[in-house]
Amino acid sequence: MSVARNITLGLAATALGSMTLAGIAAAQDRDLTVVGWGGSYQDQQGIAYFEPFTEETGIPILEESFNGGLSNIMSMVETDSVVWDVVQLEDPELQRACQQGYLERLPWDEIGGRDDFIDGGSSECGAGTIVWSIVNAYNTDEVEGTPSGWDDFFNVEEFPGKRGLRRGAKFNLELALMADGVAPEDVYETLSTEEGVDRAFAKLDELKEHIQWWEAGAQPPEWVASGDVAMTTAYNGRIDKAQTEGQPVDIAWEGQIYAIDSWAIISGTSNKDEAVEFIKYVSEPENMSRLQQHIAYGPTKEAAFESVPEEMAPRLPTAPDNLEGALLNSTEFWVDNQERLDRRFNAWASQ
Amino acid sequence: MAAPSYATKPQVVGHYGLRIFVALVCVFLVAPIFAIIPLSFSSGTFLSYPMPGFSFRWYEEVLAPRPWMFTLRNSLFVAIGATIFSTTLGTLAALAMARKNLRSLPVINAFLLAPMIVPLIITAVGLYFFFAQLGLTNSFTGLIIAHTALCLPFVLVTVAATLEGFDGTLVRAAQSLGAPPLTVFRRVILPIISPGVASGALFAFAISFDEVVVAVFLAGPTQRTLPKQMFSGLRENIDPSILAMATLLVVMATGLMIVAGLLKRRSERMRGLSG
Amino acid sequence: MAATTADLKQRLRRTERRRRLGSLGLFAPSVIFLLIFFALPIALMLYRAVQNPEVANTFPESMAAIQQWDGEGMPGEPIVAEFAQELRDARDERQLSAPGRRLDYEIAGYRGLLRATAFGLPDEEPEASWTETLIGIDPRWEETQYWQALKENASPFTLDYVLTALDLEWAEDGGLQWVSEHQAIYLDLYERTLWMAFVITLAALLLGYPIAFLMTNSSRRVQGILLVLVLLPFWTSLLVRTASWMVLLSRSGPINTLLVNLGLTDAPLELLYNRFGVYVGMIHILLPFMIMPLYAVMRGIPHSHMRAAASLGAPPLRAFRRVYLPQTMPGIAAGCLLVFILAIGFYITPALLGGNEDQMISYFIAYHTNETLNWGLAAALGVILLLMIFVLYAIFTRLTGTGRIQMGT
């Protein structure tokens, strides 16, 4: 009888196991998952948006963070396993994902209309949340003198030390051209030719051995504050944050590349109603402007500018002083060219 | 320990040289584990010596519900689930292995050990696509199944090792006295192998609790495990709260190691292997 | 009393068969479980290396038809018309991204072309021919290469991913050729992976052998202490150990601080995010896997052998080389193979401690799965990695019997 018993014993164990597992699976329910860019910025978003939202609406939020790009969203939608609801996207990614059906079209009448948003701050699939910029940040102990502009960023003789750059083509090609003497207003025209792209890569070649690539927004402030890199590109708000916390870092604003980030809803989410409610909430000017109490990113509604604290205003990318020599990141250019240029960038970077 | 007095000079050099070398390797082995502990008590946000001051602030952060305690709970849940299933499956297989009566044994054995050998990334990506079709990605079920597969060979190896030198006559004696197989299992086999099963379970728990690659692919925000949280933390911004968590994990590892050692000694005594 | 010997034999055989079946029954749950949740998923994943469903599935009718096209000029109007209508359907069902991505591998910009064309197509039957309509939306449709790319992907199977993973491509004449130098990535990657695994294995052997030796040849107390020192890292979370190396090796970390304060170096050394960091981290993690098999073998070698050699007048080094070392060869082989096999599959440690140029095969599998979503290429790389592992595992089993691996305790 031992045969039958052994088999029964084994099979029973397996069956029992599967049943328990199935039971666990059935009981799963997902909280509204909001995906930001991590680090000190998301900490502030938690204080300014997430916690008050949950308090007022009773809808719990599960936070997640990512480093941009569309691959997570695409594979989630394509494998039909969507677990993000609201995600914060850069503009070119937002438009591409929207065109390709990875995002829900926003029900603008429920959210409160697009009229109050600044130019480019709202679109079919996205509700603008901040104006931010890529800036040149440097360690004030390691760097002697005051660098300005991207040519100083590339000047490792006068300003020795490693350089941090965001992995990917976007921003790096623009700033390489500016460092090579192209005026901000001519950057995208130059980049739209093959020679222009070659020129940008050639410029990056000069710096290649000094580059340490970052992906998460939290990395560059930490690297530059600890002196691991002497200068780095970084999201302006996080450097500002580190500076106010007393770290030896500063921003060289000249040539900043500024852009708008938006909230979007992943296509096919099971929490769409809650997601819309969230976007509606954070788009109310009085809620939106709460972030500017904490971190130096600009709001995307005119009405929200009014309540920006006085000492914060000059630290925003849109402050008149900071806009001198600045470049507005071109959504149009990157929608058309990002995949091609990222592929070239990856081949270049891994060589 | 001195070199014997009759040793020649090169022998003395060799004797001490070997010991100094081994001592250095030992420093290499354990120093990194302990070097981070003091930093977890730093009052600053930086991961470097000298520390600005002493504080428990990072431990307070670790004890906060999000993210650490949330991920710790997920990890414990997954690890316990995977331990139960893999220990059950692995122990049955180890019992079969000890009988040594199958010609296909080496093949079966090699197959059952494969999850230990196949690179985690391949298992992870394979399960990622497979579970996507079944709707099991981003679920605890999927994660537990995956970890069960990964832990199974470790249980098998550990339990099989305790069954080595297991006295088959005991089973036959019980059988000839008329005990039905289940009774034989419960009254004879189980007491002897239980320390081995326990160390197998311990092993399975440690493997699942520390597993990150599969978790990165299969765990959604709701299932985020402790290692996944640590991995993204290390990739993006290490702050000392990771080190505080790491310190707690070192304490846990020490505990696991001690229990494993005790179990091993017990098992050897039960099988009469050591005096 | 009628039981004959034959009868007894038969009963014995029957009992044995039953016991064998019993063993199979005990194995069954594990084997079935791993077949379903381990072997099958991996097999399906690897199968993706030759699958090519994106284009054929999205445009089934026109791709069946385009097989007949001779590849000159443009396909005839019926095929083009069929294609245009299927393109429109795909647009409405939001199915464009997968074929777009696939075709973009063939000709850069194809994805944009497909998208723009799909959204430019009229919903009604056009007045002009479909061919003219397509060319009207984008003149590139007149170029033969775009249609050839479609034809090449009309079959649901492809060797392209495997070839890419071998740095090969189809030549004009239909043969194979190496890709140009600035595109070649993968052969270097395999070489690098194997080389790094080799260095790590060698280092682990050199560091681990003396420890294992001392563990077997010293007092119980020393032996116990050494065992704890080896096992503690083994039980400690891999991420904890990696985190700690990140702290120790950083520019402002303790090692650099020490070196600078001792005056051994002026500026802090770069120890992290490069090959050195990966080596240190991986050696540390894999060292216990080297020591354990060595220790297991050395424990079985009687002390009397060395003493006998010494008493016969052999100098210690020679006694070691001629008597002891050969007897530890099984342990060396097992340890080295185990460490090597584990090393070539590493992902986490190089990802955290290494730079761009220090990543191994696993990193690229993850990269193509998560970032570029080129799942065929990820699978092809997986096939190659798995082949390496299987060859090594086969050798390993040959050397150590039934693949027994000594773990822990």
C-alpha cells in the first residue's frame, strides 16, 4: 500500500499548496498607485499632495518611484498586468505614450478644464504638475571659482573632477551643442541634421572618460555633495534642497534646460476613478502651490504662482534671472527622434 | 599557536605566513559586514567616517510603516509561504533520494537542483512572461511559487545530507513489526530527519527572504519585498536607513547561523555520527 | 510450504517494483512542480529567441500574401490594399506598437512611418488605388526596402535575434557576415563575462585554499572560529554585503580615508563603479562557495599522509605539492566550477558596484527585457548564457558524482 500512500501524500501536499495559494490570490486588491521620481522630490510630494489627498478623500495611496522612460509602462500594458495608476511623465514621453495608446485620455470636464494651465501645461493625456529644469550643479569645495555655462562643464582642465550626466540622449545632446558654442535658439535646428547629432556626440566624446552616469534623480545631489563628482547635471529642485540643507553645492543656471512634467493615467487601470480624482485634486491651484513651500519647482497654473513664497520665487527655473540663456526642451523634437537617438546613445555609451 | 620547536626557518616562515595570510582573508570576509554597523548610528545623512554624532534616527526611520516595515511584512509573508511549500516538496524528494532505488536518480537529481544552477535572471524573465499570461505577475501567489522553486533544491540538498547514513534497518524493523508506512514515517523517520528538515526550512527561509532578482521582475508595488526596496535604494540613494536595516539583517543572519549550527550538531548526534 | 524459490523471487521483484514506484511518487510533486513553474517558463522564454510573431500576427492576410511577391519594386495592388486595411484595423485596436518596434529594428524610422501612415489612412475605400494612397501619405512606401522588411518578417520564425546575439547579420548575397565594429557588442560581452568569472574563480581559490587548509589542520577551537568567520558572510544578505562594499569603497569611504591619511595616495582612488569594485564584491560573495567544497574534501584526507611524506624526508613544500595537493583536486575542481557557474550568472553585484563596462550577460538580459523591450534578443542572450551553464554543469556533475553540492552548515 505504500505506493499509493506515497503518491497520495505527495499529491495532497501539492494540491493543498495550490489551494492555499489560489486563496491568497483571490484576496488581492490594489491601492491607488502613484508613481513619481523618488528621492527628496517625492518626499515633498508626499507632504504636499499624497498625505493631504488621502486625508481629505479617504483614498489610500501606494507610492512607487521610477526613473522615467516608457519601458515599464509599455511592458505593463502589453503583458496586460497594469499595476500603476497615476504616473508622472516628461513631456515627450507623455505625448508618445498618449499617441500609442498607453495612457488614458483625461476626462478634462471632470478635472476642471485646461484653460487655467500655462502654455504646454495640459494635453490630451497629461495634466501638468511642475516646471523643472536640468541644471549644472557643482560642489563648492571641490570646484575653485564659479563655473557658468556648459563650456565650463566640459572644461576638465580648469575644473578638474568627474562629471555626472543623466543616462540617455535627451538633455545631453543639447548641452553638448551649447558647450560647443551653439546658441540655445539654434540647438534643435542643429540637432535635426545628422551633422548636428555627430557634432554633439563628438563633443560628448571629449568628456566620456570623466562621466559617471546617473539614472535616478536622487543620485546627482548625493554624488556632488559628497564630492564623488565635481559637477553634474541634476534636477534643479533637488540641488536647491541639498543647498538649503547646508550641503556644499550650488547651481550654475546659465544654459538650464527647462521642461514640464505631467500626471497621466495608465491605460486599462482598474483604479481610473480614483486616479482622476487624484489628478483633479493636485491640479487645484491652492493644492498645487503647496509644493512650492517645500521644493523649487514651478507650478503649471498661473493662479498657483500667486501663492509661491517670496524667497522661493527667484529659485524657480522660470525666474527671469534664471531664464537668461535658458533652453526650453523641445517636445516635438524628442517625440520624433528619441528612440533613434537613444539607440545611438546606448551603442555609444557601451563602447 | 606557535610553530613546533624543531621546525626549520623556512617552516617557521611558512607557518606564520600562512596564519597571517588567513587572518587577512578573514578580515576581508567579515570586515565589510561589521564596518557598516557603526554608520547606521550616525546622526548625519552621509555614509562616511568620521561620523558627526550618534543617533537612533535611522532606526526610527526603519521602524516607520513605509517603506521599511511594509516591505518587511511582505518579505516575511513570501518567505514563510515559500518555506512551507519548498520544505514539504523538498523533504519528500529527499526521502525518495535516500532510497537510492531508481536508475534515473542522477537525472532527477540534476533536474531538481537546476534552480540553484540556472542564473536567476533567466528564471526571473521566464517566470515574468509565463506569469503575465496567467495573470500571476504582481501577485503574492506568483512570488511564492517562484520562491518555492528557487528554495526547493536547497531543502533537498540539506535534508538529503541528513538522510545520508540514515539507518535503513530501523525502517525495516518497524515495518516488520507491522507498522503502517505513515506510522513508520511519523514515529521513526520524522524524528531522525527533523533537524535536517528544520535546517532545510531555515535555508529556504534565508534564500527567499534575501532574493531580489525574481522579486524585481515579479513583485508589483503592493508586493514590494525588503530586498527589492534595498536594491532600488542602493541603486538610487543610499541613506543610512538602509544601513540600519542592514544591521538588523546582520543580527538576523547571526541568529540563523547559530540555529543552523545547533541543528546540525543535533542531527549528527541523532544519527550517531559524532561522539 | 509450497513457496518455491521462483515464487519468492517474483514476490521480491514485485516488492522492489512497488518501492521504486513509491520513490517516484515521492519525487512526483517536486518534479511536476518544477516542470510547470520552472522548466516550462524557461523553455517558453527561450523559444522567444526564434519567434517572430509581431508582424505576422498583426497583418495575417497581407503577410500570407506577400510571401508570393518577388521582392522587386512594390507588391501588387491586392497585397497593398489588404495591408492598408489590416494596418487600419491594427490602429483601431491599438496594436501598432509591437510590429512598429519590430520593423524599426530592420529600418530605423519604420515605426514612425507605420504610425503616421496608419493615422493618415482614410476610413472609406479610397478613390485612387491603395498603393497611391499610401504613397500619398508618405513617399517612402515607394521604396522597395520597406516592403522587403515586411516580407522578411512575414514568417512567424526568425534567426535574427540569435544572429544579433552573435554579432552576425545577413549579407547582401544572403550569406552571413560580422556586423561592423561599432555595432559589435555581444562577443565582447561573452568574453568579458567569462574572463571576469575566471579572475574571480582564481582569486577565490587562492584566498580560499589556505583557509580551508587551516580549518582542517588546526585545533578544534581555531577550526570553530574559522568556520564561523566563513559562514557568517554566507548567511548574511547579499544586498547587505553589497551595500557595505558600496560604503567601504566610495570616494569618501573608510578605505580611501585611511589611504589618504597614511599618505599612500594623494587623491582618493576610484574603487567603486569600476571593474575593481565588481571583483571585490563578487569574490567576497563567492568565497564561501569555494571554501566549503575544499573543506569537505580536505577533511577526508588523513593527516598521516603528509606525516609519512615528511618522515620519508620530503621537504614540506614538496610533500604538499606531491602528496596533499593531488588529493584535494576533487575539492578544487568542485569549488572552482561552482564559483565559476555562479559567477557567470551574476546580475545584482555588477549592477550595483560596476560601471558600464563591467556588466555581464545577465545585465543585458534584464536590460533588453525591461528597457528596450527587445524580448527576442533577451531570449537569445538567455540561450547562450544557459548553454554555457549547461556545459559547465555537465562537467561539474561528472566530477562530483550526482551533482552534490555542499552548502552551508
